[in-house]
Amino acid sequence: MEEFLFDPHTHTAETSKCGHLPAAEVVDRYVRNGFSGLVVTDHLHPEYLSRIDKDHDWNKVMDHYLSGYHASRKRGDEVGFQVILGAELRFPENDNDYLVYGIDEDWLRSNPYVCCMSAREFWQKFHDQVLIIHAHPYRDGNTVVFEDAVHGTEIINGNPRHDNHNDLALDLARRHPGFFRLAGSDTHQAGDEARAGVILPEKPADSFAYKDLIEQRRFRLWSPEFQSFVDEDEKMRKEEAK
Ligand SMILES: [Zn+2]
Ligand SMILES: [Zn+2]
């Protein structure tokens, strides 16, 4: 069976202040690493708004926010590489990050200031529309994990410049048997790329198709660096299938 390697957690320099690789270069690096696609999950949070939203104009904010995604898409289309839209949200209450899938440009534009509510309000409002995955829930000592406001969690965050405490994230997933367990590189700069991802049975056409594949549990984790976590996920998957 043909398989497709995707990274569901990447950033672009165009949109994310902490991103140091232009979108086209991110795409090129993933192509070189044999990936079939990636999800652009640039940061959307109050801090970003205070930097970008000088005119208090959400559509202008979105023009800027989507610039990284558009540049990725452009390069992806040139080289036959799938680029999908996602987002990494943070709310005013703390520094938790939430990956969101199953969205498009219309969704972003028609939900102004979506990062200005609380994580639980976001969950109540959107949990039956979008897929909400806790990114690196225990990174650098994050301790306030809202377990009731997510569909799942990264159990592998490949970013090498943070202590992500993936072991604690795996424990979190164990406590919530229904949680989706995900993996991603969280690429910001050279050397971050292609360290973790998901293996899919088909190329998702867009963010909605990606969400569907995850919800149907038609994916496996990939990360040579964190192979023991991949194996553990495989084991849990077999148990769940019984
Ligand atoms: Zn970042
Ligand atoms: Zn990230």
C-alpha cells in the first residue's frame, strides 16, 4: 500500500516571528526529506495581534497571517508537494498552544479574534467543527493542561530546542484513551525539520480531509528520533482495536 509522510506542525518566517525559515525553504527541505506534505500551523495569539493588528482590522490581520501559508502553497504547487492550512492558537489565559485542523481561509476570516477567548470557550464553541490537538502540553514545565478542552495531544514534539517532556504527554494520552495521539516537528529553523510526522494512507486534499483521516484513525506516527514512542503508540493502537 502506498503511504504518505506528512508533518502536521510547521511554521513559516513570513507569519511567525519565531520562524526563521521562509515558507518556500521549509517546503524544499521537506521535499528533500521524502515527505509528501505538511500542515502550516503558524502562531495565532494575542501577542501576535498586538504586533500586527495596528488598525484593529481582522481581515488585514488575516492577510498577514495567511502570507506564510500562501507562500508555502505556491512553492508546494511548483514542486508537487501538498501544503495544508492549520493554525496554532494560544489564548490570553496562559502559554498553552493548541493545534487546529479542519479549517480554511473563510473559517479564519469569519471568526475574528478567535484567539481572544479562553481555551474552554474555544472548545465549547468549535469542538464539533474543528480538530483541537494540544501541542507539547508539558513543554518547559507547562503544568496547567486543560485536558477537557482538546481532542488529543502531541505525544511526540520533535523540536530539539525545548524540553518537551514527551513522556508526560504520553502519560496524558494514557489517561484519556479516546485522545488522538499525534506527532510533529514544530519546525522553526534549519535542523528542526522532518523529525516527526504522521504516515497517511492517502494524500489529504485540504485541512478538512486531513482532519477526517485523523478522526477515522487512519494514520500512524513517524519519528526515528522517538522510535520508542512510535512503538508505544502502535502497541496502544493494537490494544484499542481488540
Ligand atoms: Zn513558534
Ligand atoms: Zn508550533
